[in-house]
Amino acid sequence: MAMFHQTLRSQKGMVVVEFSVLVSIALLIIFVIVDFGGLIQAQAVVTNITREGGSLASRDLKTGPELLNLMADSSAPLNFLDNPDLYKIYLAKADAGEDAVNPDPTCSVQELGSLDAIAGNGVDSPANSPTCDLPQNLYDLLKYDDDPQVQAAPISQFTIVKVYYVHQPVTPLEEFFNASGNSVNNFDLYDANLGTGIFGQDGTSDGILITSKAVF
């Protein structure tokens, strides 16, 4: 009889363990699904901000700081304005060369957000590109043509909008990207102080970098 009760208790213990494992796996799957949903939503929001901002800027409906703030304000549910360290918006104007003396295009850039553009971390301003982040074929259309019958550039201006955002998942999606070979998406946020007096990054992924660019 004692052996029977011992066997019964053992079976109940196994059931509890198995149930706990199954529940843990189920919860992990649910959180991963929710995280992927959040990642997809964040990508959609960033893409929409980029396109709408570029469209408004190219038509001169909104300009400069006013447009940058409008773009950041339209970032719900990501709430850029409440999380400046997680985003960066670049608004660039590539203007055509003026004349034979100044035939090359010029690039002016405005920005908003505190996400740090540290060399190699994937966040880069159009100002750092020799073509203002335009494909070479588009950049060439801004060059002044000194042909006596032309004396102008084919295109007068391009607007470039780049938006960066660091999505911070609940589950270790960064490890999934590492395992799949897409670790380039993983992002190490700038740490104000590493505890040693050194300012910089700690080498640990804090989130997933989402980027979007539009040219108008």
C-alpha cells in the first residue's frame, strides 16, 4: 500500500513538472508572437513616418524643425517624443549645382532625436555620404550641365528622409537574429557611463534597429 501511494505521488510530481514545462513553452511562444507583432508594427510605423515626411517636405508643405516635430509626433504608438534616445530622423535636401563654377550638388541636413550615430552602428547621416545618400544615377541628375543649349541640371532638388528606431523586445529576439545570421539588425544603445569612466557602448545588444529611407 505504501508503495502504491509512493508511486501515485511520483506520478503526480511528474504531471506537475510536465505541466510546468508545457506552460513555460506556451508562454514563451506567446511572448515571441507578441514580440514579432510589435516588431512588424514598429517597422510599419517607421516606414509610414518616412514616406509621409518625405512627401510633405518635397512639396514644401512643411519644412525644417516644424516638419521634424510633426514626424516625431505622428509616431504613435512608438511615441518618439517621449523616447528621444531610441530614434533619429534625418531630413536632407540635395540641391542641384548652380553653375559652371559650382556644378556639384549641395547637401543640407537637419535632424531630430538623440539616438547616437556612432561609427559602425548603422545610424548614419546623409551628410556623411558623398552623394547625400542618393543612388549615383539620381545624384548625377543634380549636376550642372554646362552645355550651351542646357546650362542647367536635369533635376533641381531631391528630398531624402531617413528614420531610425530601436525596438526593444520582451523576449531575446536579438539572439534569434544572431542564430539566423542577421545580427546586423541588433543594436547596442549608447550607455552614458559604463561604470569605468568610459563613455560608449557595452557590447550587449539592447534592441533591434529598424530603418527606413524615402527619396522624393
